[in-house]
Amino acid sequence: MNSFSVSELSGGHFTLKGDLNRNTVTFAWKNALSDLNTKQDESNELLPIVDLAEIQDVDTAGLAWLVNLLRQSKLQNIKFQLKNVPVTLINLAKISDVDNFLSVQ
């Protein structure tokens, strides 16, 4: 596919679509922390959701991007939930020993 996009649905729900790999990671969701922080501020009850169900291809660069997003969000006290994490990403996280950091099983 070699493309990446983010769709924002209502209620602080973001859907990532396409490839999250070395070819797309430099273009991946540049305003992620700002968007997540805004949605967190708007909703006192629910954390924003980042849905990965429509990710087609992910590699270690995509994993690194996601780990960095989580690290930066933690530093800025921004919280969100990952949903529908692809098996490939879970396996890469386990091999890289960051599965606990990603809160995936």
C-alpha cells in the first residue's frame, strides 16, 4: 500500500490506516500528541482511542514510531488507549521486549 493516513471519528477515536513502516513513518501523524491531548481535554471520562485495525503493514520502524509516541505522550502526561493492535506489531513488540511498554499481550 505504501501510504498512511489518520481518520478522526467522533468521541476522540482515531483510526490509523495503511502502512506504518520505514516508507511511511516519517509522514505518520505529525500532530499526534496535540490531537490526543485535545481529545483528552475535551472528554473527562474516556481516554482517546487509537485504533490500529486498518494497519496493513508494520515493521520495526513503525514499532519505533509507536514507542516514541507513547514515550512522548507519557512525558507530557497525555493518555490514550491502543485498540486492535495487529498481531504482527504484537510479535515485533515481543521480539523487541517492549510488549509490556505497549500494554499488548
